[in-house]
Amino acid sequence: MSFAKSLGEAIKLLRNRRGWPQKQLAAAARITRAMVSSYEKGKQTPTLVTLGKILTALEADLCDLHWAVEFVDGTQRPVHELSAHFQLGQAGSPRAAGRKPPGANAAGAEPGEAGGEIDGEQRLPEHIEAALGGAMANVRQIVRYALLSAKKPR
């Protein structure tokens, strides 16, 4: 699936999980409904500024966007949770997003184990490291797209 299509479907998924029509997202993000529609259909890709407006309006972060992209691409791994206000049947505060996934408690981890220490350096559990690696790959792709788009003459 193309990057624009995946990103558009991810935005649509997050919008639908909030129970918002396109015009509500457009109003909250201060963009047009036609822009929202175009992004969701993968016909256009939002700039980083516009994507930031959309995520802010949805009260989403990059982890939520990454989760949604993985979900629509069928590559979702159970390494991070979606923020509470996007989970089906659950409404909650942004604080609920800080919950750890099952098995994420690294307390009591031995040195050298995930969540333990290696040479005095604090380590995160493996599932968190994997989620961060995947999120950073998507962020790099978004930034690369934005930089290459800025170089194209209009």
C-alpha cells in the first residue's frame, strides 16, 4: 500500500474512533473538509504542519498515528497501546495513554535482561524498544517526504 494511502486510512481510522465526521475534524484542525477527504483517500499527503494540526485536533500523538498506520497496513504488533480515547468502547483522559501494556513491567529485571541494566545504562523492555524503532522509521519517512516535497518546484 502506498504511503499516502496508509497515512490517509490511518487518519480516517483515528477520526472514526473519535466518532467524528470529516467536517468536525476539519473545523478542529482549521482545514477544509475537502482536504480531510483528499488525505483520507490518499490522493494527497498532508504537510508536516497540517499533519500536526490534524493530530492536535484529534488529541493524538505519533504513537497513535504509528499504531493506526500499522493497523491499516496489517503489520500491527502488540508492542504499544492506542491512547484511551481511541480505544473502542472506552473514553478517557489523555493520562490513560500512559498505561503500560501487559508484561511491560520491568521492575525486578535482572541486569542484561530487557528492562535491566547493561554496563550501567538503563534499558527499556524489548517491546518498547521495538515500538520506538518502528515509530522512528515512520517519522523518518514522514520527514523525508516533507523535505523532498519542499524541494519540488511548484
